[in-house]
Amino acid sequence: MKAFLARSPWQPRLVGVFGGNLDYQRYRFMDRHIIRFIMTLTGGPTDLHTKIEFTDWDRVRAFAGQVAALTADVAES
């Protein structure tokens, strides 16, 4: 996200980045091993039977509230 925003002429007023679900069994063979390689590099789980939720739902709800406040500001303008 940081690299994208550094290169983009578009600068949003609000940015949110959230973890997601990691479920190796749902990925195709090549994707599974690419993700596993990335997890090896970043210190994440590499067991191909891993199924874990990384989403911080409280942060998602807080971000949704910020988005709602922005849309309310636009509606009032």
C-alpha cells in the first residue's frame, strides 16, 4: 500500500489495510506454495494444513465508522 500511494497521483483521505484469512487448502497448488514461500520469508505459518483468521474485526468496524463519517460529510456538503 505504501509503495502504491507513493507512486499514485491519487491520495485518498482514508486508507485501511487489514489481514485476512489464511486457508492453504482452499488455494490451488501453485498459489499454495507461493503463499507458503512468502510466509517463510515473513515468519508466518507454513504448515499446509493451516487455517487461521488474521482479521482484526474491531479495526474493520472502526474503519467502517470512519468511512461512514466521510460519506456523511460529503452528503452534508
